Amino acid sequence: MKENSFVSTDLIRSAFSAAMSAMYRAEVPAYGTLMELVGKVNAETLAADPDMQARLEDTDSLERISEERHGAIRLGTPAELSMMRRVFAIMGMFPVGYYDLSTAGVPVHSTAFRPVGDLSLKKNPFRVFTSLLRLDLIADEALRNEAEQVLSNRQIFTAGAIALTEKAEREGGLNKADAERFVAEALETFRWHDKANVSPEMYHRLHDAHRLIADVVSFKGPHINHLTPRTLDIDAVQARMPDYDISPKATIEGPPTRKCAILLRQTSFKALEEPVAFQAEDGSWQEGSHTARFGEIEQRGIALTPKGRALYDELLNASRRIVRPAADGSNAAEYEKALADAFIPFPDSWAGIRAEGLGYFAYSLTAKGRKAKADTTKSLDSLIEDGLVQFDPIVYEDFLPVSAAGIFQSNLGDEAAQEFVASPNQQRFEHDLGARVLNEFDHYAGIEHASIADCRQMLSSAEAAE
Ligand code: OOG
Ligand code: NI
């Protein structure tokens, strides 16, 4: 049967993530160095914490970590965004969440394409933070029209990628040979181009309007601008980056260092200035440069409930009222102290986070629970008290708008900070995307509920077996 010969979307995504990593490693060697450092720190962290290692093994989460990464791209038009959605769907990646970055002075809004089911995430959680340029936030109308013109003339997907996407949609999947071709064709969209699409003069005008506009409009495609491995100890990687000749941004974005990691902590190293040729009006090529691609690492913690997230936002804002991290790092120590102090009210034990309903947990049977006969009408709390059921934090799979803004800003340079009027427009974004974005909280709640249902099911069948 035809269907049996289809390659799973999880496998296509894993192959794509590996191909992207190999390409970026060749293009930006510092990314390879960072991967080495992260691999080393992760191995050391696990060796020093056998308990962490055991929990990760038990929950089938250990293997995914060394292969885990996210990337980011910036698109220019609604048509590019909706086609990108179709391409990612072939890899089992769907748009989750809406991020408005206009408040942070960046003229884009975004979503994260990622796998959604628990099993898919365990196979390979590759994500791509995908932004759409908002030319409507650019005041200069003539420039806006010119930029639109340039964008409407480019095709960021190869003919092969489009044909294979259509074929997969039509037939319900891709066979092995097609899947391999699809990965190679789709990768082309993310490649760096050292020949710009615009004249040097136009590049400068775009750049003067906003560096990000120049980055999106001036090139043939949306080059991947960073690829981020996941570390188990971001403080250790941050501290050791200079030993590898990489200088990190001054402060880590997100929550402070804690025993029980929550949400997401990220840090990056500054974008590289790379040679680019621009074609002048007379057809000659002129050497210039462009600064866009950088490196980033992240540590992922527990996904928070709406209540936990509200507390996180409140405490983060409170710390920022005391000290705002300066881009030059001059108040880094002060900021770290204010952040740590502000987060004292956030419980720092899994039991405490669970008791206050701040985080999502996956429940499973303990060794005792697997052998036990239990009254499954009992509450979850009493099954836990009886030592039959245990809980592990569910990993946060998404992004944080304040952190994303910090990452954007650190790469755009301080002079690029601009004021835009906050204007979230999720409806417009979804219209351009051609689909609604998924709600991240529904997804975590779904995984939590399913794990509880599984525990009850197994306890009741154990009872029946006796
Ligand atoms: C995306 C920045 C956001 C993150 O990890 O928060 C991001 C970009 O610079 O295009 O990747
Ligand atoms: Ni990132």
C-alpha cells in the first residue's frame, strides 16, 4: 500500500534539522564551537547530577537533548509566510503562539513552527521562530513601496520544494526518495547569499530605515540567522564562552538562575559582519558587508500555566522597574541581583510549583505504582502521597517575547533601538499565514491530562488483573 511507504513527518523533520545544522556549521564556524562547548557542559552536568540523568532517561527526554535546537528566519511577504507554513507542515511543524515585537522596536510579528504532540517532541523538537516583516510600521511611503516591489520579485522557494510540498499535500506524504529530495530542496530557502538583491544605495536607505528591513529585503532568501543548541547549564556555558574566543551578550535573558528551571533562559553572541556584494545601477558588483547572523544558546525549564506565566511576567517587570539591563553590560551585576531578588516569591521546588498550580507536569507510575492495586477514585494528590504516582516537569517548548526582543536588540546594535507604537495584529498575521496559530497552553494542558488519564487507566487495569 502506498501509505505504508510514506516517511514519517518526524523523520523528515529530524533529517531537516540535521541538514540545517551541518549547513550552518559550515557557514558560521563559531556555531560549531558553541555546539562543542554545549556538548561538554551537558555531559559534565549529567555526570555531576545522576538524579537529573535518571529522570531524563525515565521520561524518554535524554536522547533529544543533544539533537535539540531552534533556528530563526525573517520573511518579507504574506505569500512567503503561508508557503513556509505548508513546507513546515510536511515536517510535522505547526505554528504555535503569536509574538508581537513592535513594542520592542522591531517591526515584525512572529510565530514558532514546531512539533506539537508529546511523541513527536520526544523524537525531535526542532523549532523555527518565524517573523514576518511589517512594512506597515515604516513611515517612509516611497521606501515602503520600493521594498514591496523588490520583495514581490523574489522567489524564496525552489521549484522542487514547491512541487514536493504540493505532492505531499495531495498524496498525504512523501516516500523515501522524495523525502530526501524535499529536505535538500527546502534547505535552499535558508541558505546564506553573499550577493545582495539590491543596489548599495538602496541597501543603505533600507538600513537607515531599520537594520532589520535591510536584512529582510536585500537578499534572495530568508537566511537562517541563528541556530540554538539546548544546554542543561546556561550559566556554565556563558562563563566559559570567552575561553573559546566567543564573547556573549552581557546578561542572560529570562528568569534568574534557580534550582528548578522555569520557562526559558537564553544568551547569544553578537552577529558577525560578513562580506556581501551589491550590484550597482551600471551592473558592476561592489564589495560591502552585512551583519545578521549570530549564535545563541538556551536552557529550557518547566512550562508554566497561565497563573505561573502571569507571576513570571509580574516578577520580570518588577525587576525591570528597578534595573533595566544596559546593552553594554555596565549594570549586569546589578540587574542579576534585582532579578534574583524579584523572583524570591516564585517557589523553587517542583512540589511547591505544583502545589500552587504554577507549572505543568507529566504524571507516571512509580515502581510501586506499577505493581499496585489502587482505588482509582482517589485524588491525584493521595495517589502521589501513597507513593504510586510521580510527577516530572513538562518542558517549555515555546519562546518569550521580552527575551526575543532582547535577542533581536543585541544583534541590531543599540543605535537601532526605535520606538514604534505597540500594535499587535494577530488577526492580520493569521490571515497572512493562512491558518490560526495554536494556543501553547492548550497543548501543555493536553499532555498533562493525558498523562493523568494513563496513570488511572494503568492502575485500574492492574486492579482488574489481580
Ligand atoms: C529571532 C529572535 C528571537 C529567540 O530565541 O527568542 C529568537 C530573530 O532574531 O529573528 O530566536
Ligand atoms: Ni533564538
